[in-house]
Amino acid sequence: MAAHLSALIAIAGLPFGHVVGPLVVYLIKAHESEFVAEHARASLNYQITVSIVGVVGVIAAVAVMLGFIASGSAQQMSDTGTGVSLAVFWIAVAIAVLLILLLSLIFIIAGTVAASQGRTYTYPFAIRFLR
């Protein structure tokens, strides 16, 4: 359970805490129990996947924003509707981020519940870096 719940450390403000938490559990407890190792790997793989998606998303969002800015000056943006397009884009990005955070929270809770019941859990959409 600690491997899944430790991913929530990032909420406390620790950068990359969502990766550090499951990694610490894996490094400390994996040799004691294959069950713990399996859950720690699952959590760590999912958190690394989320990190990669986040970094790619930030790079894409900045690139799109710079494209909007490069398309004209601030005066032209308000006259041509590009400013509205930029606002709609950022609203869509905010909704996507909130949706991803909500789904991640649901997946973490589902993994925690599975671990507490002695069942295995596989995170959806996780790339298996550690096997």
C-alpha cells in the first residue's frame, strides 16, 4: 500500500516525489517480498510514465503558445481572434491536466485497495520500464 500511496508525496510539494516515494519503497522492501516488489514496480512504472507524459505535454504547450505569439503582435492577436484561440487552448490544457490528475488519483487509490486486499494491480497506460 505504501508504494501506491507514496506517489502522493508530490502533493506536499516535493518535486518528483511521485517517483521518489515508490522508488524508496522498492529499494527498501523489494528484497523482502515479491508481492511488495510487484506493487512498487507497478507504481513506479506508472509514475515514470506520467512524468514523461507531463514533460512532453509541457513542451508541446509551450511550442503551441510560442507559435501563437510568433503569428503576430499583441495588437494583431486581439484584432484577428488569435487571442481568443490562445485562451481556448489554455482552457483545454487546464481541463486536460485536471482530468489526468483525477484519473491518476483514481488509479493510485485502486492500486492501494488492491494491495490491501492482497491482489495484484496493473496501472492502465503504464509503460513497463521495470519488470
